[in-house]
Amino acid sequence: MCVEDVMELMRGNVLFLFTVGNTLTAEIPGITVAGANMDLIKFTPPADVELLYYGKCRVIPFPPATPDGKPTPALITYTSLRLTGVPFLVVDSGLIVKPDVPLIDVKAPVGKNIEKEKAMEYEKAKHCFELAKTLGEKVSKLVDVIVIGESIPAGTTTAGAVLKALGIESKVSSSMPENPVELKKKVIEKAVSRLNGCESVLEIVSSVGDPVILVASAIACGSEKPVVFAGGTQMAAVAHVAVKMGFKNGYIVTTKYVAEDDSSDIHTISPLPVISVDPMLGKSKKKGLRAYEEGFVKEGVGAGGATLLAYSRGISSERFLIEIEKDYERIVERCGDV
Amino acid sequence: MCVEDVMELMRGNVLFLFTVGNTLTAEIPGITVAGANMDLIKFTPPADVELLYYGKCRVIPFPPATPDGKPTPALITYTSLRLTGVPFLVVDSGLIVKPDVPLIDVKAPVGKNIEKEKAMEYEKAKHCFELAKTLGEKVSKLVDVIVIGESIPAGTTTAGAVLKALGIESKVSSSMPENPVELKKKVIEKAVSRLNGCESVLEIVSSVGDPVILVASAIACGSEKPVVFAGGTQMAAVAHVAVKMGFKNGYIVTTKYVAEDDSSDIHTISPLPVISVDPMLGKSKKKGLRAYEEGFVKEGVGAGGATLLAYSRGISSERFLIEIEKDYERIVERCGDV
């Protein structure tokens, strides 16, 4: 069974890598809620990884949240990494603002707005892919499995564009229950219409993708060990890119909020086995956490993979939820956001 | 036996970390030969690690060498890493020029000329120490041992200043057989004379040290596993700083060219067990390699530790020398430097 295989891997020597970056596609009004407002969106990825390191953010004085205060999924991942002690590293995958953590540079450019122009210059993207692939090769030698999480506001839109350009029609998930499908479709179609259909995978990523898709797929391609893509639609795009570049041994692990989302279709579009995990947030006494069950946020920063990691290491779903709530109280509520 | 303990560790899961950076102390005429001329010295650390990654350099079109063509010790380390397949990562420890490799940023400042001024602002150095310590903690969880190598031209002078400030009188090694002892002593004395004797270890490093000593000692302090300091005098300074900050479990591994150097005294000044390794370059048919036996270059970029790593993994000293010579032919001779 697939789930058991992954849980066994996760009991071994695990490295969590976070590929975090920005696409200026996030500047299109209404396309993302990964940040309380436009000015804050660029701080979301660095703040997410600072939260993982320190249990608080440094580039901004409060944790990332939706405009109405639903907390970042980095909170769930933080709880898992805190409880398991599993090591992690952060890879700059096109960040506008750098987090105050040890940061691996693979020369990833910030992604441009795919509605208007190419995401990245091809030569720069190719070079970044090579560095990130080398990184994947090196770190994979140390471990049994690499788990990759992401944080990039508007990443579901760029992922949708990459999938469409690869001939995969997806419904495209979102961090909002009222998924702005029509807006995303319009952006995706405009981006993909610039292609002539003869592009290589890397040309597609550099044209209509984002630097997180680029770096995450490159790390996977370099890895000598299995890779868990911890995420939803975005990781489906990453997995497709990686598979087309020769990658074989991996899984997508995501929260049930993505896997059971009617407006998404991760099981259909994934080229790899998909494992769905339930962080049990629907049972939380905290409104901000129950919101996940209601279709808000749903996934990100490797939350699904981190939940499976915790479960693999013998942490019960009941205890995991209690610990998430403790962190929620300390990290989110004391900041006065909710 | 100490040697056997380290060799056993090196048969396990090993990560080689290279802490590479610059101190403007290298601009004092005559203080270093780690680079063919003044303009090239700043390229030596990035070129060294590019050589490790690619078997050739990118920031300059030829491998680092002394003004008369003796090759960088990175060559020996390259051969060992190529043969053993041991993974490595590079930590930016105050680089002026960035290498074209995956590079870990811990906010290390470039070191200033200690003859004239403080090496680093204390607050910046302290912050960098904390990030590098966190990095050491994370990566150590993945492995059995961390091996740390360095590349920083004029690093023996800053190391001498740190040792002196810590009350340890050392002879101070050099990459030249005619060690410019008087010049180094003058610089060291001028730097240390700015101290009042009441400084903390971190204040000493930030005043008269360099960013490589800072980052390497911080990584060791963060590590949950044993650390091998692969180097000579510089690693003795790193080890002293780390030990004063609470570090316990480690070794210095260096080439016999340092360990048996009459103008050095690594065994006396090291706070940790010292292991001396012979890369057998004295038996080489290449003049540029035999020069090591004659007191040129001698050590750097983790060459001694890398040699012990190769021997630990069952590579005979005869084969290792043959493989170094092959790499020498391909990397150094074809560039027309020697």
C-alpha cells in the first residue's frame, strides 16, 4: 500500500525542503488571499519559513493570514517539525523579501506576472534548474526521502497554466472557498495563448510557470532518493514537470481539504500516487482552524506532508490537533489577529 | 585510538561543509599567496568551491594557484569527493564574489582588514553566528559527522590574531615555505592591541578574526554530532572559539605538511585531538604537487580531512595519488598554468 510505503520512508532519515518564492501574478487583484493585503503578500513566503524556524515571524510582526484572519498552513507544519525534530532547509525560489533564516541560493529569479509576460528568462530558468538539481543530488545522498513544501502566493494560477500548457485540464484549487475560477481561467488562458505548442517542458515553466515550480521540480530531478511533493495543485504541476524531465520515484501527499475538494481534481491530474491526510482541523475548538475544513486555505507550506510525517512518527491525530491548537494560541491569538 | 574513531565516523553518513569567505586583511601586500595576484585573491574562495562542484572554475577560467603556479588544495578535496561521492554544501562565510553553486546564506559580512579596523560589526557577527548555529543544528540531524573545510586568503593571519587574543601563542602557519612571520606578527599585534582583554569570545572574533572563523565555529556549536575541523592553524582558532562557546565533540584533521611543519605548532595549540594525514604528494611525478611536501600551500579547502575520508573509504594512498594526478592533468595542466 502506497500510504504505508510513504509512512515507512517518513520514519527514516527525512529532510524537509521548503521552496519559497514569489510570482508577480499575485498582484492581479482578487487572485490570492495568501496575505492580508497586496503589500503584505510579498512577505508571506519569508514569514512562513521564519515561523517554521522560530515559532514567530521576523519580516512582519505577525503570522501570515487571510484578510479575515485565517492562519497560514505553516502553523501545522511548524507543529509537526517541532514535535518530530525533523530537520529542514529553505531554498530561495525567487523571493522578493529574504527571510531571516539560513537560506539556500540557487539563483532563482522572481516570477513575473504571467498574464502580461514570460515568467522568467529561459536562460536564467535553465541555469537555476541546473543549480537546484545539483542541490537535490547532494542533499538526497544524506537521507531516505526528501519532502518538498512550498509557499508562493498565486501559485495555483501559475500551476494551472503549466498544467494547461502540458495538456492537462485541471479545475485549479484555491485558498478560498469561493474559488475565483473565472479570473484564474482568464489569466491562465492569456498566458498559455502566448505559447505555440512546440515548447520544451522547461520553456513552458519559464513562460507560464513560476520559480517554485522550477526549483521544486529540479530538486526532485536531482534526487537519488524518493521525493514526497507535499502540496496540492501546485505540487501536481511540479510533479508533471519533474516526470517529464525523467523523475520517477515519488508521491504527492496533501490534506484532505484539497483531496476532497469538489472544485479540485488532484487525483485525476497527478502523474504520481496521491495520498490524502486529515489533520482533523474540523474538530478544533478554534474557529480559525475549523475554517480549513470549510474550504479556506486548505493546504500550503507542506502542511499535508507534515501531518503525515507526524502520524508516521507515532503522534496520534488527537495529540497532533491539541499541539496545533497550543501553537495557534501562542503564535496566532497572542498576536491579536483573531 | 583517535584516528580509528574518526575513520569509523567517516565511513558513516558524512556531510562536508565548506565555509568560504574573504578578509580584506588579504590586501596587505605579501601576506598571502592564495591567488596569483591581488586582483585574483578575491576569486580564490568561489573558484575553489566551483572546482569541487564541477571539476573546473566558473568565476575565473583557471583553478586558483600561487603566483608561481602551485595549485589550490581544492584539487585534493575534489578528487576525494569525486571518488567517495560524499555530499557537500557551501556556506557563504563573507564572500566578495559569489560562486556559481548552490550557496547557503547566513548573512556573513566580508571581513575587514584587521590591521586597520574591526573585522566585523559585533551585532552583525552575533546574528550571523546564530543563523550558522541553527544551520549546524539542522544539518547535523541528518548525518553521523560534519566535516568543515575552509577557504579564505590570509586566514592564517586572522586565525593567529584570534589565538593570540585568546591567550594562545602560536607560530602561525602559512601557505609559503618562507612564512612572512614578521609581517604577520606585526598585523596580529596591531589588531590585538585594540582589545582591552575583557572581550567575550564573540567580541574577539568580530574584532580581530574573520567571517570563516565565525561561521565554522557557529556550525560546530549548533551540531548535535561530532565535527571534524579539516584544516590547520585556522581550524585551531575555529576549534578554540567553538570550545569556548560550549562545543565538545570534535577533532582537527590536517595534512602532515601542516602537522610536521617546524614553523607551525598545531599539536600544541589545538584544544582538540589532532590527526595528521599524508596525501603522499611528495611521491608525485608532478612538480606542482610535490611542492606541497616542500612546504608550499600545505593545506586548505579541507584537503587533509578529504584525504582521511578517502582512506577511510578503502581508497589506498597509491590510488588516491594517481587519481589526484589525473585531476591535476585535466584541471591544472590543460589550463596551461603549469
